[in-house]
Amino acid sequence: MSRKTYTLISAFVLRRLDYCNAVLASLQKVTIAPPQRAQNAATRLILRLATHDHVTAALRHLHWLPVQYRITYKLRSLIHLIHIYKAPSYLADIVTPTASVSSRGWLWSSSSSRYEQPRMRLKFGQRCFSYAAPAAWKSSTAITAATHLH
């Protein structure tokens, strides 16, 4: 692996994959396939793999998440920043903590770090930040709770 190639790919390709990738939340796999192919090509270039070599192990070797998981990671990172009051106010204003919903103040979840997912009538609406970020956060807290139980 060439360090210069890694640095260039990281600077030009990965930064483009990560830039505003939260808008790709809840998209079909066919839509996420082009950025994933770009990441796979970058992996092959860095590690000098053949065109038809599998890249799953290579992605692990480089400590890179596949594009779908990069999107989820970005959403969880943004909601974490909101949770610790380090996010810009325009992001914090988009999501609603469960504790601030008056009809849910008596619930156990109101004292936790949960965020409301607004009801969406269309599947398209589930791609907006106010829905996708709390959904990603909720799935991460469920994973954390499950790992603490075992």
C-alpha cells in the first residue's frame, strides 16, 4: 500500500463520499450503489487489487465502513452532537427530544436520550433529517442496550 495513494484517495474520494451523505439516508441500495462502486474502486487502487477481487476484507483492512454504514454513522454522529449540545442550532431545532413532548412526560423514555420520530405519510418523508436521524439514534441505543445485557 502506497501512503501517497492512500492520502490522495482519502482526500479526494472519501471526502466526497462523506460530504452531505446524510441526505442519502433510507435510499434504495440501487441508488447507493454508485458511491459504493467508487469506494470499492478506491480500495482496489490503494491495495492494488484486481478488478474482480472482493473488497470486503480490504475495506476492513483499511478500517473503512461501506457507504450504507457511513451514512448511518454520520446520522448518529450528528444526533450525538445535538444530544451533547455541540451541534449548530439549525440542526438541534429539527429534532425533538422525547422529554419535551408534553404527552410523553410521564413515560420512562422521557428521561432517556430518545428523540421523537415524526409520523410520515410517505416513504419519501422518511429520508428527511428529522426522521432519519432519530431512527438511526434509536437503532444505535437498542444495539448498545443489547450489548450491555450480555
